[in-house]
Amino acid sequence: MIALNVLILEDSIDDCAILLRELRRGGYDPIYKMIYTPEAMQQELVSRKWDIVISDFSMPQFDAFAALELLHNTQQDIPFIIVSGTIGEDRAVSAMKLGAHDYIIKGHLKRLVPAVERELREAAIRKERRIADETIHRLAYTDPVTDLPNRVRFREIVQTAFTNAHNGKRPIALLLMDLDRFKEVNDTLGHERGDNLLYQVGIRLRNALFENDVVARLGGDEFGILLPQLAAAEDVQHVIRNLHDCLEQPFIIDGIPIVVECSIGVAMSPDHADDADTLLQRADIAMYRAKQMASDYAIYEPKFNQNSPERLRLMAELRDAVEQNQLQLHFQPKVSISTGKVIGTEALVRWQHPRLGLIFPDKFILTAEQTGLIGPLTQWVLTDALTHCQNARREGIQLKISVNLSARSLHDPHLPEMIRKVLKITDTQPEQLVLEITESAIVLDPKRAAENITALSKIGTGISIDDFGTGYTSLSSIKQLPVNELKIDKSFVTNMLTDAQDTMIVRTIIDFGHNFGLMVVAEGVETREVYDALAAFGCDVIQGYFISKPLPCEQLKSWQKNSAYKI
Ligand code: C2E
Ligand code: CA
Ligand code: CA
């Protein structure tokens, strides 16, 4: 007998007895309560965890509609089955819309046990998804190295501070702090010691601030500090001094004393910005200024906010670069764990700059987005990638090719048409192409993103969610998109063996992806050990330096000849 906590909304003892008999016959041991007023239901919902509610449709003082509303208000997800005489189709439909899971006519009680079994099963699946959702969200909000809030969370905190500040009218200050020469520490002493240093810096910063202030690690060697309740704008100077003071004593890492210096950029509201994103951006500008001037800190001034001449020059040059074929693609193989074969490659763009040499995409993609050059750039990348793909096919090699789409491109209503054209010009099949879209690009404008993703999947291209785990899409919203692939962000993969939290997130994403029938790819695999662990977790596809760095087309061909991973 299976114990079943069942709340029975019924005013007839006889009917209740019939229900119980039916449940017992089905192998359940009902631990039940029979009630027939809203007050009683309210009380029962808080006093015990119920597996299921079985409800009559109408009772003298209560009915199923009111009961559903009550249940809804408590935000509990408990299966709700109506057992009643005929109530008419329209009312049955209304009840379903209000959240009832099934409706059984009293004459057909044989259906009760199968319905209970099914609804318990479904509720268990919903619960599992909720837990997966919550785990990933929690992990997506904290920085694993310092246990502080991460960039995504920090931005939310700053936004909330703005919402609250309208009431209090107190100034808000935002400080961005960048450790000077941290990269040297990392390079000479190794990542592990570098991480240890960041952790200790986090603790000192935390201790130097008031309870209500927030410290977050925004990435690399950058920390964000929010002072949400300054009494007066001048007080910020005092805080800056405290922060510098707290870093003065050397840090001792494995017995080695390390001196840390930092630059701080400050922006304040209402003086410099009226919203969270502007405030963050201006603090960032101030921080660069502090670095440029080699000073301890800088407070934002509008005159800082000019694009640097180098940046302007690069933007102008990028325009020519697209036309003059200075862009080139490198390709990184993706290998199936189960077969050990190369199943595709990811195209990654580089800029062979005549003066500055090879420039990586993180230096120019954002600029391209801001200047509207991303459209021509994306078109160039797609055309070149698919031309390579087509050439390979002529040599008898069938490979899928993955191309990255930036947020701007994803939200461009002309994108599907452009892709259709490029497929036609290069004479490639849509199935050969996989488009990688970052989770954060979807979050930026979910509605438009969904429209384009749907249009693209109709064309027949594959869709992959890139950098998965770093954004904060709910897992259920991904489920609604026609997506084929999830790529676990490399920040979780690379260190997964030394970081329990990373291991957990990688496992959760793999399980979650499989539950929804998606192929799960891990990027940033640098060692055999990580490869083996991913294989044990059931991950499908691997990409990373362990297999190969991204290579120009010709070099990839010779890699292929000598490699153990065959096509
Ligand atoms: P992504 O899509 O996440 O690409 C993976 C990045 O990780 C690449 O950097 C790749 O070289 C690097 N990587 C690959 N394996 C490993 C590994 O084992 N360890 C480590 N540490 N890194 C690894 P890359 O080429 O610098 O590209 C950076 C980002 O620029 C890409 O991130 C992508 O978001 C963007 N990007 C690249 N090409 C394009 C493009 O054609 N269009 C757009 N819109 N964005 C692009
Ligand atoms: Ca990618
Ligand atoms: Ca990625």
C-alpha cells in the first residue's frame, strides 16, 4: 500500500467513503481529511503537505472554483481532481482553465486511480524541473570563486536600489574596482593562487563596508560595490579611503606576501545617471580614467565620456576590413563522445589587421554591434563559413558548421531572409548550418528573439543555445523554443574537476538538456580528465583545446589527417 495524503472536499460522508474505498482498491493507503468549507481548506493547506486534492464540484458552502482559487493563492502545486455528477462541458472547461487537472464523473469512478497515478507522476516531473530551475538560477547568481554575487545579480541589485531610492531620495554610489596587475599574479603564481587571492580580497572588501552595502565580483579582477544609502554624496570619499586601506596589508598566499593595488571608478545617482545601466556604464568609464591617470580613483565627469581616439579609429577601420577581406575564420572541431568522431566545427572570426596583427572577436564584435556593422559582418561570416562547408562537401566531407549570432543580429527582422539568401548563393542545405545564440541575447528581447528563432528553425537550420548557464533564462522558457542544442558555458566546464559547484551545474544542465531531448555540448574542455568526467555524466559533444584550438581551414585539414578523431 502506498501512503497518500489526500484532501477530500466533500460534504457527503457516503461519497467520501466511496472515494476512499476506490483509492484503497487501487493500492493506496489514504491519510485523509474530509472538509467542505473554504476556512477549513485554508487551514489544511498550511498545516500539512498534501499529495492530492479530490473535490466535489459543488457543496452548500463551497465549490471547486473557489477551492482552485484558494489553492492557486497559496502557490502550491498540488494535483486537483474533480469528482462530481455531470456538471456540463462549459463548467468542466472553466475548471480546467482555473487549474483543475482532471474531472471524473461519479458514475465512472474506475477512472479515479489511473488519474491519481498520472497526476502524481506529472507533479513529480514538475517538481523536478522546478528544482533544476532553482539550482541553475542560484548558481547563475553567485560567483563561485568568491561566493559573492556575480555580474548578473549585481545588475539586478543596482536596479532594485533605484526602485527603492525614489522613496528615500538618498544618493546611490556605485564603485567599480579593478585590481592592478592581477594578471601577472595569475600568470606567475597560477590560477589556483589567483583565485585564492580574489577570495581573500572579497572578504576584506566585505569587512570594510556597512551591512547594507553590496560587494560583487563582476568577472576577472573586477569588483562592484554599491552604496545604496549614502547620507551625503561627500561620504563616498571616506568609503574609497577605507577600501584602499583595507587592501594595504599584503595578502599571504601559500606563504608568499602579495601586495594588491587597485583603481576605483565612481558614479553616483542622481548626479550622473537615472538608471542602473547608465550608472554602471559611467562607473566603468570613471574606472578607465583612473587607470589611465594612474590614480587611486576617479569620480565620473561627462568629459570622460568620449570614445577614445583608438577606439574610434578601430571602428572606422572595421568598416573597410569587412570589404577588404581582412576578416578570416578559424574553425574548432566538435567531437561526439560516443563515436569519437568529428561531427562539426564552429566558425570563429578573427581580424587580420594590417597594423595591429591578429585581433580576436572580443575586441571588435561589441564595437561592430554598436556601430551597426554587425549586419555586414554576420553576412560575411555566414557566407565564408558556408563556402568552406560547400568546398569540404566537394571533397566528400560532410560537416555541420556552427556560426555565432550576436544579439543585434538575432533581433534583426531581416535575418531569416538574409540567411535564406546566403544558403542559396552558397548552395548549402539548411541542415548543414547551426546558429549559436547566447542565452543573454534571448533575454534581451525574448519576444523578438523567439520570432526569429522560430523563423530560422522553419528554414531548417539547427539552433544552439550558447554560453548556457551564464544568463538567467528560465529552463522552461527555453523549452518553448525550437532549440536543438545546449552549450554549457566554458566557465563551468574548464574547472569542473576542482570546483564542486561547477560540477553540479554541469551535471544539472546535461540532465536538463536530455530531459528536453536536446544535444548537450561542453565547450572549453582542456584536459583528458575533464573529457572523461563529461563522458561519465553522459554529455554528448565536446569542444575545446583538448581536442584542438580553433585553426585556419588549411591547418584544420592537416590536423584532421594526423588526429585520432576521424570524420
Ligand atoms: P564563444 O562562442 O563562446 O566561442 C568560444 C570561445 O572559446 C572562442 O574564443 C574559442 O577560441 C574559445 N575556446 C575554445 N576552446 C577553448 C578551451 O578549451 N579553453 C578556453 N579557455 N577557451 C576556449 P574566441 O574565438 O576568442 O571567440 C570569443 C567570442 O566571440 C565567441 O565566444 C563568440 O561569442 C564571439 N564570436 C566569435 N566569432 C563570432 C562571429 O562570427 N560572430 C559573432 N557575432 N560573434 C563571434
Ligand atoms: Ca559559440
Ligand atoms: Ca560559448
